[in-house]
Amino acid sequence: MGFVSWNRGIKGGNWTLSSNVAASRFAHKPEVLNSYEVGFKASLSDSTRLNATAYYYDYTDYQTFVAVPPNSTSPNPQVGNSDANAYGAEFELVSSLTDNLDVMLGLAVSHSEVESVEAGTTPVLNASFPNAPEVSGNYLIRHFTEFEKGNLVFQFDGAFYGKQFLEVTNGQGTVQKSYNVSNISVSFDAEFWNVSLHSKNIFDETYKAYSLDLGILGATSYYAPGRTVGITAKYKF
């Protein structure tokens, strides 16, 4: 099955009142996105499916959030506008290798560009979108073992993210290097109840969940949790 689509969306304009910012910059315009996509969904065999999509996003007055207004040393939040675009492709492979083993693989490549971001005394030109690595991927391997009372399920999954900026200012303090996060779980699923033992971020990867660019003051970052282990139990009434 093939498809072609065009979608148009709008994010309303508003006001951002900040000190040390000229009154002419208090208002920001509505953001308009024209999204173009083309792709297909294909069965390679009775047990394997391949999905692929290519896209182009065309933004008019893309809304840029920064914490450093022009000509200011104070980290005041401000929203501005700039034209921007993004394009890329996504691929997904889903296969049941056996009656009891499923594998899912995903790959995404992208490029984004914001023409101009007012962030400090000098605008940032041709910036990348925040949280938009050029390469990312995901994976899942799941094995079922059937018993009379239910299924024992082993699952290993995770995601890889390439280098990315966590703020549209593309400040060096907001860079997140490439990283991988993997999870594992063992669960028993019966008709009325489920018990699962799981570990998230099993390799204890250290990575930033969010960064805020504060200009000459540097950046403040919040890190995602390290390795966690837990058990959950559910009962269906």
C-alpha cells in the first residue's frame, strides 16, 4: 500500500512579556506548517513487513523559544519567529522469525534548519531543531513461551540517538552526544493477572533529558534516570 499526504497546521500567536526586551518583540506570530509525506507499507513475506516514509516540513514563522533575549545578560524567556524546514525518512521492519519470536527494527534520518534565532547579541543562523538527531533508531526482540496458564515473555528493547542539540539556540552547553538506552523485562501474562520483572537503562547510560541555554551564564541541564530495576503486578477484575 502506498500513500501521499499533505497536511497544514497552525500554532496560534501570543505574547511573551520579558524584561530587557523591546516592546516591539513582545508579540510572536502564528506558526504555519505544511507537511508533505510519501511512503509505503509492504509485506515482504507472510511474517515480515516493511514500512517506509519520506517527509518534508515547511514552516512559516516557526516559533523559537529562547531564554536569552538580544542585548541582554539576563536569562529571560522569549518566543520569536523564523522560517524553517525539515526533511528526512523513516523505516520500520517488523518480523515474526518464528511463532514465538518477534523482531522490530526502526531507523530514522533527518535534517532540520531554522533560518535565524534571536539569542543574545548575535542571531544564530541555520540552527538545527531541538531534540532532532540526524540519525536515530529503535529495536525490540520479544520471545514467548506458552504454558497452560499463560505466556512467559522475554523482551529486550531500546533506542539509539545521534548527536543533537536540546535547545534551538544550538548552544554548546545544550549538546547531547550520541547515546543508547536499552531495557529488559521478563513477565508472565495470564488471563486475569500479570507479573513483570524489568530493568530500564540496563547499561546505566548517562544522558541529558533537557538543557536550558543561559547565554554567557552557561547552561543548566537535567539528566535522565540511570539504571532502575522494578517489579509490577496487575490483576484484572
